[in-house]
Amino acid sequence: MLRYLLRRMFVMGASLLAASVLIFSVVELVPGDPASFMLGTGAQPETLAALRTQLGLDQPLPLRYAAWAGAILQGDFGTSFTYKTPVAGMILDRLQVSLPLAVLALLLAVAIALPVGLFAAGRHRRAGDALAMGAAHLGVALPNFWLAMLLVLVFAVNLQWLPAGGFLGWSDPVPALRSLILPAVALALPQAAILARVLRSALIETMGQDYVRTARAKGLSASQALRRHALRNALIPVLTILGMQFSFLLAGAIIIENVFYLPGLGRMIFQAITQRDLIVVQSAVLVLVAAVMAVTFLVDLAYAAVDPRLRRA
Amino acid sequence: MIRVADLSVVLDGRRVLDRVSLDLVPGQVTGLVGESGSGKSMTALAVMGLLPQRARASGQVALDGRNLLALPERELCRIRGARIGMIFQEPMTALNPLMTIGDQVAEVLRLHQGLNRRAALGQARERLDRVGLPAPRFPLSLYPHELSGGQRQRVAIALAIALRPDLLIADEPTTALDVTTQARILDLLKDLVRDEGMALLLITHDLAVVAGMADRVAVMQNGRIAEEGPTGSLFRGPRHPYTRQLLDASRPAPARPASDFPTPLVQVEGAVRDYRTADGGLRALDGISMTIGRGESVGLVGESGCGKSTLARAILGLEPLQAGRITLDGQVVDAGRLMPRGLRARMQVVFQDPFGSFDPRWRVDRLLAEPFHLTGRPPDWRKRVAEALAEVGLQPTDARKFIHQFSGGQRQRLAIARALIIRPALIVLDEAVSALDVRVRAQVLDLLARLQRDHGLSYLFISHDLSVVRGITDRVLVMQAGRVVEEGPTQQILDAPRNDHSRSLVAAIPAIPIDWS
């Protein structure tokens, strides 16, 4: 078990290092000079050169990478070219929206997918299964921004139960949570649909396994065998999908953030790219990569928790 | 006693069981034999009340005066596992990989007796001890993957008999195990029947297993019981022609001329093959030397994991050796470098599962012509395909069919045709007839013997079934832990083995008593 963990952690560290090099090079290779963007088209060459020196842009590439990476290791993510504020603080602010949103959406997705998947698998090839999977098809196919607008129309405009958008910070937690509900639902429904389908097919496959037949021969009813023996075995593929979904929800919520005017991480990165705020882009992407890896690590831990064959390997 | 009377089952409009009647008496073993598709397993599932949902059953399965076929599912759940237990063929997959063996046995006790986990585990311990998995070596906390196939089958038995059922149904319980393990599991089942006074319904395709185990035997064919009676008299005087066919086929004796094989074709000298594993290493071949003569048929026997398949793969040039060398007609077979195609073309292989070794999307002509990539496809390749089909007893029109359109025996014929098409000198047969029913197996063995005569082929024949080895090989090598422990003429090794290991191997083979035939 310990060896398994150590190996995973080593892989994670190495991947993070490789990712940082890649992110840095890609951002550097993309055309567009932050200094000339900041000063506009009519800038004097001397002013431009001075600003480039001030930003450190005249240094050779490896040196700049080393400086950037070294600073990050000490918690210094640099200063935004555009806003002149520390990037770390900006990312932290945005994470306060994006992280709860992603977690909320994921919990919702699981809460919907679990019963639907179990229901459909239990009624394999019968009407209930067809109905549930038809709904799941629809859920996968619907664009989530359209779903978001629909939710706003119904629950914010017509019924006026929840706010239509905006986010005023966590100082008052109840309105903050209320403003995250609709976006979380819009994000969760398509993910729940995917998850339910994966869970259903994994369950159906495990239901055909010999050990489920053994369970039935022991005297378990079909639904007991499904819950006690098939479900846990079917969780392994589901965990993989879950990990990928969380990563997507963390940064991929940009469209939903736009529909609901949420100050999330996705919108910040998008703005930083249009403004050539390289330091913000680099750091935010690196934070995202680290988050994705942390999730992957957690998924690996979950695998080991579920499957004894990995624990003792 | 559980009495099955006039049990019929209709599945998708087809009558798969037709008026089956059996008395399953406490303390008695009833053998149910027959070929695949004869309805053996369907009978077992009907008794368990676990038929597929589409199936319609009629007749009676009577327990305590109640007809199980008429009981609602909730009642049946109370009977399954408590009054009737069942074990299956595949011990490797029959247990939940995510649950400890203790919990899996305890689950039956908790389910039916409402015991708490602690009390149930206590009884599970006692039941595991009973099936030969004693306490210090086999703690309850073990997971199935930490056990061998035979040990897993013992766990499956422990949970099936945990509540001392009236009836234990064993559906091919030892088919997936090697002979020595099979013998031990059969002994255990026999003891349990005697000690616990339960009835055992032993389902198997292997007549020899039944001969040594059963008090009564029922022979099934096409969903019907063709013949039923006390084991000894049924074997001595089979009345039904089908029973006679099965008995004849279970002692395959293809016509093979006895002769000497002075010219060696394959020579293996001091072959060593090491595998790197998590805990150190494994020496799969430990300095093996052997030869296969031109036109000779050599049998390779031993328990699973003894290195039989590794040796076969090494001879085929698929396993690099750490020491020693292998030659075919004096040419060195070396998997490390790119082996010359001409050399590869001189040996072919037929595996156990013919379906898995064919691409399901290719037609037969393309499948059979595949080895031509070693020799270059001759212009008359279609004619060669037709000839190969004819040679294995199939029609030229079969060339345009797909593999799923053939039965298991026909698929194995196709695999042999594919091996033959480039006229190899050696064919390696790795458990090539193990998955076939006895009558089909006898036909395929006859075919192999004829092809050997006609083409002067050499065979390397790997099998755990020693009755087959006896029928088709001239010489036998007994392997143990990567070494050859005994070697000699087939007759001599199987009748009078000298080495301890070969002796226990031969002793473990179930056999129909000589005076019964």
C-alpha cells in the first residue's frame, strides 16, 4: 500500500514538473507581446524596451522559467501585468467560486446518477431502462448554456425562487449558496447523464459475472445481489469518469460562468488570454493542472480503497 | 429428499428440457452426464429456481412436499443457499474479488440465520476449516486473488455447504482444475456427502469422474434423460446407444502405427527461461533438454504452472531463452532476433479456444490463408484452402462463412486446417481438444492421427487429460517446476511411472474401472 502511494506521488511530482515546462513554453511561443499590448499601438520603442526590462521579458527563456518556477515554489505567483495585483490572490478569489461550484455540481451529478443507474440496470431491457436511458441521452445532448438559460427563465424570472446571476462573496453564505444552485444544476445535469450511463453499463456487465450468480445461489435476491456485489465492482469504471468530470467542472465551467455572471476561474483565464496577461495565464493553468493531478491521485486512492488487488500490490 | 419429476423447460420457443425426472437422495451422489447443450446445467438452474427470465418451466421439483417451481421468488430466496447450495465451474471468477473470503462465507449465515457479523465469521471459520482451509494459513481476511484455483473452489464449497443444505449441486466443479487438484476436490465432496448426509448432484462431461464418485448416473441427451441407473451396472451394460457412444469416445484410441523415430526434428538443449516477477524471479524452464523425432508425437503433461506452455512457446520461437538452445532441423530457433520466415513456416500451433484464435470479422478462406504470409501466397491459394477444408472433413463452400457459423468441434477443425495449409513439419497442440465434448474430441483425435500418417507430421501435444495423451502420443514427458522429471514411452509412463511426482499425477487421474468395460 505504502509503495503504491509513494509511486503515485512520485509520478504526480514528475508530471507537475513536465506540465510546468510545457505551460511555460506554450505561453511563450504564442504570438503577442504583453508589453506592447499594455502600452497600446502608439508606444515609443524606448518605453516599450523599458517596460520589457521591468517585466523581465528581455531575459533568456530558461532563466525566466527558473525565476517563475522558483517563485511559485515559494508561493509567489507573480504580479498581473494588467491589474498589478498578486496573481496568487486573484486565483484564490476565483477558486472561492469555482471550487464550491464544481464540488456542488459533482455531488448533484452523483446524487442523480446513482439511483438512475441502479434503476436502469435493475430493469435492463425493460421499459424503465429505456425511459431512464432516453432521458440520459437527452441530458448528454442538451447544450448546458441552453439548459442554463432555461433554468434562469423558469426559476429566476418566472418563479423568482433563486437569483438569475451574480455572486456577492461568501461573507453572507446563504445568498452565496443560493446563487450557486442554478449554475450547479446546469453543470450537473449533463454530467449526471454521462455518469448514469456509465454506471448502468458497468452494472449490467458485473451482473453477468460469475460471482453475482454465486450470490444468487446463496439466496440473495436479484436486487440484493445488485447492491451488495455488483455495485462495488461497478464503481471502478465510474470512479475514472468521476475524476475526469471534476477536472472538467473546475475549469470548463466558463460558459456557465458567463451565463450567470460568476467571477470564476474559467472567466479569469479567458480574460487574461485576451489581455495577453501571460503571468496570470501561466499560473492559473498550472494551478488547474495541479488540481487535476490531485484529483487523479484521489481517484487512485479510491481505487485502492475499493479494490484489494491494488492495495496489496 | 428432493424429487424432480417430469421437469420440462421451454426457452424462446424451444423445449430445452423434456420430462426430466431425478431422485436426489440424502447421502447419495447422483451423476448427471452429457455433452454441452444436453440440458445438464439447465436442469441445475431449474432446481435452483434460477432459470433465465424468458424460460417457462413445468413439472415438479419437490422439497418437503412443496413444488419449488410454483414458489414465489421470496420463498425461493429462503431455500437457495440454505436448503440447496450450488458450486460452479470457474473458481477463478465465482467469488467476489472485492470481499474477503470470510465475509463471503459469513454472508450466507447472516442472510439466512440473521447472525451478526461476529458470530457469522466464527461459523465461517469452522466451515472453512472443514473444507481444508485451516486457520493459521488461511485467515478470514484473505481475498480471492490471494488463493489458487483449487483453494477458491474450496471457498465456494464452504459457502455452499455453510448451512448444511439437503442438496449440493456441483456443476462441472473440477473441469477448470488440474488432475491432482481435481482429485482432492472430489475427495472433499465425497467426504461431505458422507459426513453431512447431503445429496450431491454432480454435473460433468467426464464419465471417469462420475465412475469414481456417483452412486447413480443419469445420461442426458437433447434435454432428455436417455438412461439412468446405478453407476456400476450402467457402465457395465449401457442400454442406450448414446451411452455406448459416450463410453467408447471417452477412451479415445485413434489408429496409429507404432514405429521408431530415429531422425530428430526438434532438439532442445538445456533451455532456461526466467521471468521477472514482483517478488524476485521465476524460473519457468530450468535447464530442459528434449527431442521430438520426425513423425513422432510427444506428450507433455504436468500440473498448471509447471512450464508446459512456456516450453511450447519457446519451441515456437515466442519465448527468448536465458541459456541453452533450440534447433529445428539443425536451424537455431531464436526468439531474440527476427526469426526467418521459412523457419517459422515449419511449425504451427493449435490452441484450446478456437473461437478466441480467429478474427470474427474474417471469412474462413482469409483465415485459413493467413499463414501464407510466411511463405508467399501461391496463385492457387483458393484451391489449397478448399483442399485443407476437405482434409479436415469440412465442405469447400464453408470457405465463405464466418467463424461464428461453426460449432466448437468444427472450429477446432478449422484451426487444424489453418495449421496444415503451409505443410509444417511440427504442430504444437496446446490443450487443443480440452474444450471439446467426448464424441467430438474422439473425432478430432482420429483426424489428427490420420493427418500425421498422411503427412509425416510431428506433434507436441500438451494436455492435462491423460486419457487423450495415452491415445495420441508415442512418448510422454512429465514436467514439474520447470524440469522434466520423467520421460519415456507413453504406455510405460502411464502404466508404471517410476518418479514420485509422475506416480501421484497418474494416480490422480479419474478412471473408469477396467472390469467395468
